[in-house]
Amino acid sequence: MSQSAAEDLSHVENWIFDLDNTLYPPVCNLFSQVDQRMTAFITALLDVDEVEARRLQKTYYVDHGTTLSGLMAVHGMDPAEFLDYVHDIDVSALPPDDALGQAIAALPGRKVIFTNGTVAHAENVAGQLGIAHVFDGIYDIVSTGYEPKPRHVAYERFLAASGIAPRRAAMFEDMARNLAVPHEMGMRTIWVRPPFPSVDETARHLLIAHEGSDGDHIHHVTEDLTGFLKAVQLAMSAATK
Ligand SMILES: [Mg+2]
């Protein structure tokens, strides 16, 4: 942690955290469960085989930003059933993370989760991590009218719903591209960098997480969220003494 990173965040009163692969490391591979359940849902919804379902899943992701958005736009799918199904996963592989919970709790101001998943999924994951109690709110894909990050309108609706002033906020994300709009809006941005994957199918989302990561919309980078937050909090509390 450089002094400048702590100084740069000294005005922040709202701490916004993405959920998946940000509050827990991607090695836990929860996303692959969601990914597989999406394929299964599409197979049943469109009465196609698994290969075709995978192809559509990827195509919609690329063309519409999320698979959900593509299914809604192209097939008029009801999002609620899809979201419930794909997030019905086993999170027991996630180890509790008291250190992260304490680091977030010690930050001055408000802490919220902003996820392209659902509130139920966020509660499930944060509950397993043992950190649910440190957050003041959860904002999900339903609260944005099913508009996902990185779409501009998703952040507009998030800010309207939460009442957060972007110039007093910092956002933490593993997907570099999801930090472009927050940067434009005046938030400070911290990319929680996932490992760069070997080229294999199950790690596709890690590759996508790195896309655009060399842009100037990334203000800070860390591979250790807990360590980063502790250092910021220590520097902030030292500065006010
Ligand atoms: Mg994420």
C-alpha cells in the first residue's frame, strides 16, 4: 500500500463491493456452478442440446453483456425463475473470512454490495463467509430493473436507489470493465485482480475479468482485498489523529 492510495481514498464515505470473485477468491470456483446451471436452464428452456445451449450462453454473454440479458431480449424470458435457478448453488466450499469482515467493518462510513446476482445469492455467499453483518445494504440485478453492470443505466439506478454520492464512493470489482462507468461518474476504483488463467474453458470468466484492465479507469489494483482495506483504514485513522 502506497501512502498515495490511502490519501487518494481519504474522502471516501461509501464503500461499494462487487460480490462474486471480489469478496471471495475465484479459486473457490463458485462461478463454474452458476455457469453449469445456466447451461442446464437454457437446455430445458429452449429444448436444445448442451452444446447448443453452451453456444447460446456465450453468444448472449458477448452480444448482450450477460446471458440473462440475451435470454430476455431474444426469447422474452422471465428473469426471476432463471436467477433463482442459476444461483441455487452449494457455497459450503467457501471458508469463513473473519479478517475480511473485520477489515470492512473498520472502514469509516457505509458499506454495500452491488452485484449482478440476486440478494438471495449475496446473502447466501456473505452468510457463508460470515461477513453479512458488516454491510448496510445489498443492491442486486432486480434493483436495477435487470440492467447489469457494466451498463451505464445499472449504475444510475444503483446510485438513485442507494442515495450514494459517487464523488464520495469507492468501488471494488474483479471485472476490470465494470469499473469504467464508476470512474466516469467520479468514484474511486479498485480492481481486485484475479489470477491470469491458463487457457481453459472453466476459467473463461477470469480472462474476461482482465479485459480492459490497462485503462486509466483503474485507479488502484490489489490481489489482497483484506490487506488493502486494513492499510487504507490504518492510514485514514492515523491521518485523523
Ligand atoms: Mg465479480
